[in-house]
Amino acid sequence: MKNNIGIIVLALALLAFLFFLSSRQKAPFLPANETHNHALSNSACLTCHGPGKQSPLKPSHPPKEQCLLCHKTEAR
């Protein structure tokens, strides 16, 4: 009986963890405009969003070399 309770508690903890992961904030889609239609590589993103550029990323932004890993177009 104690083994069954342990398994149930473990399963509930796993479900709670998976729910937490699925509810995390997702990266926004790339804007559907002419500028971003040509953003097909991370280096293309950094031409505007690199340090000292017109729209630099905040220092708290996650890894800056993996733009298209998180940010997608709605069609991707």
C-alpha cells in the first residue's frame, strides 16, 4: 500500500512539473512585416537587435545567438 501511495505522489509531482513547463511564457512570434520576412538567420536578427543597434536586446534576454530557436513566424 505504501508503494502505491509513493507512486501516486510521484506521478502527481511529474504532472505538476509538466504543467509548470507548459504554462511558461512563450517567445513572441516574429512580426509579420517586410523587415522580418527576410530574417532567416541569427546574424540577420543581430543587424537590428545587436548591441548598439536600433533595437538592441535587453541584457536579461536569454542566449542572443539562438533567435530563431525561440522566435518563429506563425507559418513555421
